[in-house]
Amino acid sequence: MYSTLISAEQLKDQFDAENWLILDCRFDLFDVDKGEQLYRDSHIPNAIYLNLNQQLAGQVTANTGRHPLPEISAITQLFSSIGIADKKQIIVYDDCSGAMAARAWWLLQWLGHTQVAVLDGGINAWTERELSLTAQINTPKPAHFVRHASDFKTVTTEQICSGNYQLVDARAAGRFRGEVEPIDPVAGHIPDAVNHPFMENLTAQGLFKTTADLQALWSPLVQQNTTHMCGSGVTACHNILAMCHAGFEPTHLYVGSWSEWIRDSARPVSNTSSVD
């Protein structure tokens, strides 16, 4: 069973069409139709496409961040419709080293489906090895998805305001410091948060660092109250994935993240450096 990462070679050699399911999660925050178009052009054989905005997030309101969690009934129905059942090995991939695919990985883990892994290096690692692609659209066979107990937990804005949580922000350092903000209307970060850009989990080749390197990278931030955030609760999942792959227990996700925090102008904002 794969529950964190899988390599392109392992996927090629071990794929079992009856018991494995591949999900293409490519998505571009600045061009929301691009991911699905790329999928239609070519994808890993047998893959099914999932859209971050439409399927892996819920309805955005005046009080939520950009990617709130979908309703439990909606996400379980989705997973049933694409054939996810107990003991099914799920592989998720994107074209940005897991930045988007990690959200699908986290959602499944949060719902108690532990047999899910991110393709290390994504479709780029697959194509670099000259493995086959297809434009054939795969029709899923429905199954019955069942939610189970999980160690993956969420934290709300109200809890952040009233509790004691060590926030770890996955955004790039420039966004964290408030020097640039290409997406959200307010720049900066939540006071006392520390910055761990998710890209630091990766090698120059876009693969995850070794478990030993990830352990050394993350061990200073392992606390009972460690809580991950980013712009909207997506790339924060990459940091949780990295910690889990390094052997640490799952830590919390602040789903609303920065884009929800700034919905209320009374909440404090910092532009000072606190880079890990």
C-alpha cells in the first residue's frame, strides 16, 4: 500500500487496473480551464480528471477562503461516482510537483481512505522517462465510498483566534513577508506564523527530498499544535504530505488559510519577517 508518495517507475510496474485508480489534478490558479484542457490533450493512461475549484473545494462565500472544503455528502458522492472504494489504491498527480495533487491526497486521508499516494514529480517525472500518454477519456466504474475515522484534522478561523496554534505558512517567502501578493487583496501573514514554503520540500528536479532530509527539515516544527496554512488550504497539504512521508504524525490543516483570515479587516496582519 502506498500512502504518501509513489515513483513513476513504481506506478508503471505495479499499476493494476482493477484495484488502482489514477486521478489527474492539474490546475492553474490563474487559468482555471487549463488543467482540464491539458488532461484532454494527453494524460497518464486510465487517469480521471478532477478539478480543484469545482470538485475538490466547496462553495465560496463572503466568510470563507478561496477553497473551502466541499460538503461531506458532495465529496463522498464524487468519490463514489469515480470508483473509489475500500482497499482501492489511489494515485494522484499534477504538473507542479504535488502542489495541487496534495489537496486530493489530503481530502482522501481526511475521509479515512489511507491508500492514496502522490506521484512523485507528477506527470513531468512520467514523461521524462518517456512513459506512455493517451488522450482517451476513461469512463469510471462507480463504487461505494465509505468515510472512516482519520487522524487528519482541521482547524477553523475561530479556533486560531482563540487557541494556541503554531501556524506554518506554505506560501513563498515574498508573499509571506507581504512584499508581493498576486492573488489575494491583502498582503502579509498572520502574526506569529512561521514560513515554510512548500517548494523547500523538493529537490531542484521537482522530486520530494529524501525522508532523512525531510526529517531534518521538519523536526524543528513538529509540535502538538502545529497547524498548516497557505493562501487557501491547498499547498499547505503539500507540507502535511512531506511531514507524513518523513514519518511524522499528521498535523492540522487550517483550511480557510490566509484568504479567509483577511475576510475580516479587524484580524491582525503582519508584514514582518518570520521565515523559517
